[in-house]
Amino acid sequence: MVDYAEEADFIGHKKPKKYLSAADAKARREARNAARSEADWRQYAREAIYRLLGVRDRSTHELEVALQQREVPAVIASETIARFVDAGLVNDAAFAASYVRARFAAKTTSRRALAAELKKKGISPDDSEAALAQLDACAESQAAIDFAMHKVRSMRGLDHEVARRRLYGALGRRGFGAADIRTAVEQALDELRRLTLSD
């Protein structure tokens, strides 16, 4: 016959997890890497890239960094990425174009800031320039105005000079040019005055 009282002593009690120290984790990782054959490394690199691309598009530079962090040998990493490029699954020009469209759709950034982001992602100057050519000066000016108008709604009750400084700072951090900032701030402050009068 089963003694349920004895089994009840273990209900709700989990076995404590065993955590590895940093040195043990490193030793385990090094042993696993040493045991991998070239074919294993190639399969591991392919699977890692598929997982990364499953989340979002990546530039070749982003994939290089990701495989380097996973300690994939450099030759295998570059050959694997080259195969993805040849297959059309990785394309820096297409990545840059879609990245610029998506980031600019949020209307919180400028061409200059986008150019810096693309450079950080390893996009070539030619691909970056082609992607940024999608944006015209009018769209950038309107983005600055839209951002300032959105931002000023949270500034009710602030002194106008304080609001002016905050708007200039917020727009400047997003890389908008001086002329766009000046126009956007003036329109936003007009809106703030109107909101203040209506209260």
C-alpha cells in the first residue's frame, strides 16, 4: 500500500538549482567548443544566423559580431555569412532601406541620426546614402514639427523659456538641423500658448 503522507512531504518543494560559477561556465563552454568539428561549427553558425534572422533583418556586420560573440571561428563565420548573402537572405542595401523607413515612420529621428545608426550597424556609405535618399527635406522638417508638437503637450504649466530649452534639447539630441529645430520649436510654443489660454 502507498503511504501518501510520506509523498506529501515532497509536494511543493523544488530541488534547488545548481548555478555554475563564471569559471565553471567558461570551462564548460571551452570544452564544448573544443569538441566541435568543423562541420559542427558550420551547422552551429547556420542555425545561429537563422535564429537571428527569424527575429528581424540583420546587416552583415551585425551577424559577424553575433557569431564572434558565440566564438565561431572567423573563417567559418565569414564563409557562412557569405553563403547567406549569395542566397539573398542577407542584403545590406535592403536592410538599410527598410531600417530607415521603419525608424523614420516613428518621426522621432533625423537623417543625420539615422546615418550614424547605419554606420554603427556596419552599413557602407553608398548603401547608407541610397537608403537615406528615400527621405526628403520636407519630410524631415515635418518630422521635427510633429515630434515637437507631440512633446509640447506634456509641457503644460511650464514656463515658455523652460519649454523652449527642453524642446531645443530634445530635437537636437535626435539630430535635427538648426533651421528645422527653430521652425518646430516656434510652432510648438504657439501650440503651448493656445493650450494655456484654453485652460
